[in-house]
Amino acid sequence: MMDRNGDFALIDDCKSGDRDALRSLILHYERPVYNAAYRMMGNADDAADVTQSAFLKVFEHLDSYDSKFKFFSWIYRITINESIDQLKRRGKQQPLDDQQVSRERGPEELAAASVLCDSVQAVLMDLKQDHRAVIVLRHFAECSYVQIAEILQIPEKTVKSRLYSSRQLVKEKLADQGILSS
């Protein structure tokens, strides 16, 4: 992640209309925002939509950004909220479609890794949004407990207990599928 001072300088430049600063912020945060959205949404098209919506909200509300918080926490929170909103609008969670699951077959190890990856993503999609968010932020965005608490605006103890519960659910579901031994 960019350092706090670098973020603040870019944010100030963005507020004054500097398009290069805006481009720099997008380039710096696009991949982590997209990755978080992908893990929440389960497919590339929805993740791209969430990423775009999140960046639009970020720049619409840049003046309301509170600099006492880290910028990446703020942008991740917007991304998680956009993901949840889109999932609610969808009305139900869609399973992975066959096109995503079927991949070109290669060596045995690649096939096994692909099955595992698809299984983990499918299990993530079965979790409640709150549980999925902590898993995504901790294991895919590599946020600390403190950062997750800040992003989700919940106590750190809640982060820890929700993460424990989420991991247990993932473990159980993978064991039920025969991917992990109990």
C-alpha cells in the first residue's frame, strides 16, 4: 500500500482537480479493490462493476474522506459495501457458472489446484456476507485485525470471533466436499 503521506498528497491533488493524481490513485488501488470485489462477488463481471462503482463513490465523496483513517481502509469499506449492496439487489447469491468452473486441462497439479481454487471460491460464495468480508480482507487483502475492524467498523474482538467462525465454516464445507480431511 502507498504510504499515508503519499495518499494524502494525491488526495489533496485530486480535490484540486489534478487528473494525473486521480489516475495514480486508481492505478495504485485498482487491483486490490478488484480482488476484494471478486472474492465478495464470485465473478469477474460483477467484480468489475463493483470496482467501477466503488471508485465513482470514492471520487464523489472524496471531500468527506476523514484523514484520521487510512485511505485504503476507507476505499476497502466502500468496496465491501458496494459488493453487499449489489448482492442484495441481485436478491440471491448466484453459483459459479459452468464456464468459470471448466478450465483448459493441463498437468495434474494444475488441475488439482484449479479444483481447489474453484471449491474455495464456491465455499466463500456460500458464506454470509459478513463472514465472507472478514475472510476476504484477512486472507486475500492481507489486512490486520485492526485494519479489518476499521474497514468494517466493528470491534476488533468481533473481527477475531467472526474470522474464527468463518474459518470453521470454510473448513467444514471443504471437509464435506472431501477436499479437506476433518
